[in-house]
Amino acid sequence: MVIGTNSRSTLFDVFHTGVRAVIKDLGVPEEVRFTTAHCTLLARANDMSKKVDQIRIEFHLKDSADPTQMKLAVEATKIPHHMAISDGQCLLTLPAFEWRQMPQLLPIDGIVEKFSVRSCRSCSWQVSVEKFRTFGVNINVLIEEMQARKASDIHLRAGSPPYMRVDGDLFPLDMPVLSAEDMREIIFHLGGDEELNRLMSDREISFQYHLAGVCYLRCSGYIKMGAMALAIRYIPEEPVPFEKLDLPETVRSVADAHRGLFLVCGITGSGKSTTLAAMLDYINSTRHAHIISIEDPIEFVYRDKKSVISQRQVGRDTYSFANALRGALREDPDVILVGEMRDMDTIRAAISAAETGHLVFSTLHTMTAVDTVNRIISYFPQAERDLIRQELAYTLRGVACQRLLKRKGGGRVPCVEVLLGGKPIVRDAILEGDIGRLYSIIDRDQAISACSDEEAFTRVTSGIKSSEGRKLLG
């Protein structure tokens, strides 16, 4: 880290600014060094966020400096100190102080400025941490805390305490600030030397960790401000069954199909993986089939029930989604899960697999069913879109777009929009490139006549908010 200063910056301004930046970005240091061409500051403390136990200032004296005069000047400040002068250098050690007491040390800055071979103002200072304050964070204890609070994610970053996400909201835990050394230890504990080295070389990684008897973790490591950080997603050891997810029955009915493409869509954290895991686990429990999943990284881990499940991780077991999909067609699959359709080759391979008589599941980060269909087509060049539109029209089993809403009393419930394929009106809309007209398929009067609560439906469609209307939309 480099700190730049101006003509008004004192030594102690530099020190205070640098320590605050280190704590924010890297964690609390126990020993930190500030270096410029002709001056060095070295500070030590057990908890530098509150006080400094010792600070040493070492600088080169100008040729005309009188050591006696300098000693008298320092003594006149009445600040306890130890000073040694040798071979044109001065080493000045100051006692412990709290941050609020730092202005009392300013006379020392004036003395250094007067006797130093060169001004310490308007300099660039190199800041290096010799040693961090560490807390021996136990990641397994943190994960058990996640389970107790029903948290979905935990964020671990040097320079801040752990943060947990509960019911969609992120909040800090009442714990000490993590340091860069804490983060190295945590990542080593979760992924060993292999993932630690890969993070330093690739700058971002994803891997899985199993806390036996509790959960699996999807760990996503990255570098921020030169220090390691980690976002961890909590994944149950067993997929959550349909009956506990409050999903529409039409979503489960898709799992009874034997061919076609079904997409679960929504923003990050909207429960897409949980829904797909429930669908695969349902097939696993009810059919004799070969299920192949291609993920990056693997999230839910399945055990064979009636079906045989082959889980493959991109980067470890295969080079890419598209390669694994093309290979899967020669591996006697009945059901294929593609973790995410990220590019044209993967989408083309997924549609091809659905065309050849397989049930294919995947995800996209889209907000509505219409957006999903349009997004898939937009991946392809203009010259290919008519062909892709035709293939999609006949293979699309359905699209479920979901988001999670807070439940009264805690927890969340899914709000799901379902578009079922295979219907002539849906197929024609896709073939003709007018998927948007699906919004107006049903006449409003027809919808009201089929609704169990006509009054609430009328209020909702008229834009009037009510508790009944919110319940109806859920």
C-alpha cells in the first residue's frame, strides 16, 4: 500500500491515515512499517484499532544538525522518549498512546522536520504490515451459527467482521475484524494449499467444502484490495423436498416428463438451485433413470435412490458446459442438468439434447418467462435465429421464473411465474417471434370468472394494494 501526502501532512497524519486504510482493507495490524527515502516509522500494538503501544521514528540528519540542540528540543516537549544518534541517523522511540492523544505528539513532527536531511512532507510512503492481529477463527463454528440462524450466506473479508445473510438481508456479526492472515487460514482450512494457491494465481475461485452431518458449502474466493475474501453459500446435505418449498404443482409435474427443456430463472439468490435440486431428487426417488448433472461448482450432492446420478464439475471433471453436454449424449442419460446456460455453444447443445429425447434442466438470470425466451434467441447471430426459434418452440417444456419474498414471522416463500411449453399458442408465439403476446392470452373477464376471490383479484389488477391482494399474488 502506498500513501501520498501533501505539504500540510505531518508524520502523524501519515501514520493515522495509513493505519486506518490497513484496518479497513486488510485487518488490524500488530506491527506496521511506513517507509520513505529518508525516514521510517515502525509501530507495534496489541490492538492498533484502539491504541499504539510503541512507535519508532528513524530518519537521516542534515549535515548541519547539532545533536545537542536536537536533544534539548525533544526534552522541551515533555514527551517521554528514548533517543539515539549515530552515524548521521536518529532513532526516536515514543511511548504508548491512544488515538485521541495523538495531537499531543505533534511537537515531535516539527523537530523531525527541522533536523531531517529532507522534508517529510509531500512524500510517498510505502506501508507494509509486518504482523497481523489474528483471532484463530473456527469456520466450523461459523457454519453452525449459520445453521442456527437459518442464514443462506456468510461473507468473510479482511478488514471487516463476518457478515451473514438471513431472509435476504445482510448484517454483521458481533465478532472481531478479520485480518489478511485470518483469511489465509480460513481458505486453507476449507480448500487446502491447492485452493489457496489457485486463488493467488487466478484471483477468483469456486470450490465445495463438506461439513459432515451439517451441510455442504459453495465457497467463492476472490481478491479485494490485495487481500483474500470469501463468499460462502449454505447448502443442505439433502435437497429440500417439494412439499416444503411451496412451489406450484405444475413445476413438479414437469419432473414427470421424459423429454424437453425446462428452465428455472431469476436473480442470484432467488432459489433456482434449490428448485432444481428438488426436481432432480423427485426424479431420483420415483424413476429408474440415469441423471447427469454438469455444474460449476457442484452444489447439492445426491445419493443414488431409484436413479443413478453422475455429477460432474466444470474445471475438475470436464473443461466446459458445452463439452460435457456433447459428451453426455453418448453416456446413456435420461435426464441432464446444466448448472447455467452461459453461452451460445451451451444453449445449442442443451436444445439439441432436448430434441433427441432427453429431459434437460438449466437456469438463466432473467426476470420473466418472456425475457427468458428472448434472451436465449438473442445469443445467436441473426442468420440462425429462425432455426433456433423453431427448435425452441418444439422442445421447450416450460419456464419458471421465481423470486423469494419475506414471510411474516421469518423465512421466505417463492413467488413463481410459470410458462408451460407444448401448447399450440405458446409454440406459435415463439415460432412467429411474438412471445410478448402471451401476456394478453387470457381476457380479464375470463380470469375473474375463474378466480376464487374475485374482489381481491380485481383490487390487484386495478393497482389497489391489500392484504388479500398480496396473498393472492403469493
